[in-house]
Amino acid sequence: DGGITQSPKYLFRKEGQNVTLSCEQNLNHDAMYWYRQDPGQGLRLIYYSQIVNDFQKGDIAEGYSVSREKKESFPLTVTSAQKNPTAFYLCASIGTSLGEQYFGPGTRLTVT
Amino acid sequence: GQNIDQPTEMTATEGAIVQINCTYQTSGFNGLFWYQQHAGEAPTFLSYNVLDGLEEKGRFSSFLSRSKGYSYLLLKELQMKDSASYLCAVRDRGSTLGRLYFGRGTQLTVWP
């Protein structure tokens, strides 16, 4: 089945540690996105990539890093510089029809 | 900047009709999307409008007025499973790979 996978679903880390969230898609989509969602909030864009080996900062990129070495993969690293990393992280990709975004199931990160 | 507003919460009873409004102010416009998000899950795509008028898809319809910067999502014959957050998102310009700007979401509760 085609889709977007994110792993793990729940992740726990100690403060001061870097952590990498996985996002893989087999939809052959060009563009991929990382969002953060906090309780009662909308989606805030962290980073996005429209082609391999290229990516742009979103609205809240500080404390995060990404890579796009393969079309299928867009991992997000939450660094120790991110002040409030506990959140629900969503990865999405866009096909070429309407441009609607397809979302992965999300990773809930808790940092204590 | 981009500004997208929608009510925080709405309630309705099973079998009723509810209209969720969204107003936007963006530097450009290249499509408006509605997503449904159940608690703890990823958003799923509901509808897309790029021209003025009504788009109908089963029990859900979405309306757009570009001159007024206004859209609504109409849900008919409400069911308990429609209890969710509904997100309005605008693509401001560019190709279909362009980024989306999301509102904070409207939490709809459907009562029996």
C-alpha cells in the first residue's frame, strides 16, 4: 500500500539529547513537509523540501534540522537547542493533482 | 503575514447541520483546503476550493468567496463520528507544491 510512515508513534527523551524522527513515503511525491502541533494549536511549519538535496526553513525552524538525500525520506532532528520540544510532529507530502497534503500518522515526542 | 481565522469550538446535535467558517488574509491565493483531524490522529483531506462557489462531496460541502476572503465547511446529517477538529488551510501562491498556512482548527462536538 502507498502511504507515509512515521516512526516511532511515541518517543521519550531526556532533555539535552538530540532525537531524529523518521518520515518515509512511497507515493513518489516530490514535496515533503514537517509540522509541529501543540494542544489547541494549528499546524506550524518547521521545514519543507520540494526536491531532493534542497529544503527551506518554515516558520519555526530554530532548534531543528533536516536532510533530503532521497526522494522517499525526510528525517527531522530535534536538537537540544529546541527550547520546548515536547509536541506532536506530523510529516506530510504533496502529489501533483490538487496539491493537497497527505499526512503520516505522527510522532508524539515527550522530552523530560 | 498570513492570517487565517476560524472559531475555536462549536457544538451540534446528531442529525443536524453545522457550518464552520474560515476567513483569511494572505498575500496571495492559490487554493483553500479543509482537513478533519480526530484527537491524536493525523489530519485527513476533506475538500479543496480554488474558484468561487460550492463544492459538494457527500455530506460535506465547502464554499469559497475569494473577494471576501471567506470559506465555510458545511456538514449535514451530523454523526457522532464527525466529532473532530476541522482545519482550514490556504495556499498563498506558487505551484501546487507550495506550502499551506493553517488556521488553529475548530473543535466540533456532536451530541446525541
